[in-house]
Amino acid sequence: MTYSHSLAASRQRYAANNQNTTSFRAKEATLGPISNTIILIVLACVLGLLYLTQVTKTNAYGYKINALTAQSTELQQEHDELEVAAARLQALERVKSSQVAKQLVTTAPSGTLSN
């Protein structure tokens, strides 16, 4: 379709006395079905990429949380072991300095038995 033919196709003709026989109508620019499909596909791809970035961020934070939880568990076990060791060491000192331990008599071997 040539330029002059496309202009002629958009003209409306009114047959009246002393009136212009040519009038122009502005044609609205619209997107075709292929352009709409391509735009929808691109939007779907962008939304998919946004979703993937959010999921990978969440997974990265999940790995950090798991590592910190494991470290917390190890530290709690070490703390419990140190509390038990401290209680044992304090128990020996308490026994040595108690009144009952001071009243005990030391014994020495008196002899040996022979056959």
C-alpha cells in the first residue's frame, strides 16, 4: 500500500455544497497480537527472575541460620561440659576442707601376710 493510497483510505467523503470533500481522521496507534504476546512473554520472564532472586536470598539466609544454629548447639554442649568439670573440681576442694575429712584418721600398713 503506497502513501497516497493509505491517505485515501483514511479519508471520509461528504458530498455537500461548498464543503471540503476531504477530511482526515487520526488513527490510533495500537499494538498487534504478536507484539502483545511478546510483551507478555517478556513480563513473565522478568517476574520469574524476580521470583528466583527472592528464593535464592531466602535460601542464603537459611544456610546462615542453620550454621548459626549448629554453632549455638556446639557452644551449649561445651558450656554444659565445662559446668560439669567445674562442679567436679569444686567437689574435691569441698571434700578436702570439710569437717568430716578433717576428722578422718590416716592409717599406715601394719605388716604383710605371708603364707
